[in-house]
Amino acid sequence: MTPLELPGYAHVYSGKVRDLYAPLDADGRPREDQLLLVASDRISAYDHVLTSEIPDKGAVLTQMSLWWFDRLADLVPHHVVSTDVPEAVARRAVLVERLDMAPVECVARAYLTGGGLNEYRASGTVSGLSLPGGLVDGSRLPAPIFTPSSKAPAGQHDEPISYDDVVALVGADRAAVLSDLTCRILARGNEIAAERGILIADTKVEFGYRADGTVVLADEVLTPDSSRFWPAAGWEPGRAQPSYDKQYVRDWLTSDASGWDKGSGEEPPALPDEVVERTRAKYIEAYEALTGQTF
């Protein structure tokens, strides 16, 4: 995972699938007010970055986020400063504000599935919130709920936390704003996506703060990497739903065909070409179905 050499930029950090660079000022020093956010074609699953990449994935996620930022701007400002970026990272990078990031993974759920479903089956709650009885995999919730998680260090799992934990981390006023905005973003997303035959089961969003305390939407938003997208026509509570996200990769990794034991601690194998191509097709299908634009 060697970072690109980008003239005029200094590499700052590489995460699982994103790379950050600081623009250099006239004296060749990294600026402290902006960052170049580059979405790579890397893909992660089960806390591993796979050796296989998904062509065009970074561009799909970046262009989809830009599409959503425009449609959420009346709810919350976003961090994008410019899409004028080096040619080497065209379409998959944006110049953004450098923010003081909230130390919380802000998650909202409109449907019950995944880790939330596991907790519900055990206790009837999700992140400590009591839910109605009789819900099954894929059940629509009465309204989106805020189910935050910790921001774990690299290589560790994010863990569900309670709303009180968020209050302890950021204070009562900021916790209320994060909860409200996260749920409103998911609700708005579903209003728009429903017109295009898509359900957004849940989503994770990132927020940061400007020096004056303004809350700003950051990172990516309402993409197949940060959200579960389901075709509305195939929605059927009581079973796992078909999806537009990287579930196809997860399913292959845990199948007999991969020969990989996710509990072994070993790195996952490379993806077969067919899995790479079908995953790429899923990302592009999600983009085109949602935006109505050809990728």
C-alpha cells in the first residue's frame, strides 16, 4: 500500500481504503487548513484490506458522495472545497476542509439487520434502545434510530456504544446534534432512493467541527461502502436481502470456494476475476440506479 507521489502534496495518512495528502504552500510546507481525500480502489472485509482491488470503486464512491452532498446541503454543510485535483486521482479525489473530527462512528438504522439484528435477538434492543417485539431480518423500523459505535484504532473492531457514551465523549449538546443529523440524513436518503427503487437499510456517517463549532458532514456519505443498499423490489423481511454493496465479496470469502477461515488470523486470499468483476458491476449498478447517470 505505497502512497502515490503527487506533486504539490505531502502524504499524511493511509487508511483501509482512503489516503490523505496535505497541499503544500508556496514555501513547500503542508497546509493546515485543507486535505486531499483520495478514495482508492482497495476493498476491505472482516477487518482485512484485500490484495485484490475493485477497478473504478474509488471513483464510484467519490462521485456518489458528491451527488449526495448536493442533496443534503440544506441539512448540514459538507467538507468539499474543490473537485479540481491532480490528474492522477481525477474523479476519485476531492479537496476538503481539515476538521476536528467527532470521535464517534455515527450510525443510523432504518431496517433491522447485521449487528443490530444480533443484539436485538439477544436482548430486544439495539445500542440499548428497546425495539418492538417480533422483528426479523430486514424488518423496517418505525423510524430511523441512532446506533453509534466507537472509533477503534486500526486493526480493531468498532464496538457499539450507547447514547450516554456519546454524551460522555462529546457533551450533551453535540450528542443531540449528531444523533439528529445522522437520522435525518438516512431519512432523506431513503426518501430520494425510494423513488429509484432502492432501500437504504442503514448508514455510517462522519462529522467534524470547524473552529467556530459548526458541524460539517465529512468523508463519504450514503455509498455502498458506508451503507446497506437493497433493491426495493426484492425486499422480503425474514431473510438476508440482496444488496448493492460488498456483500458479494464477504459471501465469497466465507464460502468453501475461498478456502479461508476468517477466524484463523490469516490474510484472506486474492479474489477471483469473476468476483472482482461482479463486485465492480454492483458498485456501478448502485451509482447508475441512484443517480440516473451513466458511469
